[in-house]
Amino acid sequence: MATYEILLDEQVPRKVAINEAVELAKKYCNEKAAPFINGVLSKIGQDMNEE
């Protein structure tokens, strides 16, 4: 969902989409998931800035 929001939904700020995904990972996954998800989504957001 966060990837969709970052790439296609202009109404959702990128930082909000990433933060929501990280918070869900903290709640439902192990302690390694949140930093991983943050890194992946941040890289996707950076790639969007370069285009």
C-alpha cells in the first residue's frame, strides 16, 4: 500500500506513507522489519525524486 501511495497517490505525502508502513511493521512484525521497510520505501522515494 505504501509503495502505491509513494508512486501514484499525490494526495498522501511521501513521509506519511513511509511512517504508516513502519508503524504497522513495528506492531505486526519482528524488530528487524521496521528498519528494513523504512530503507526500502525511502529508496523508492529517492528514486522518484531523481526522475
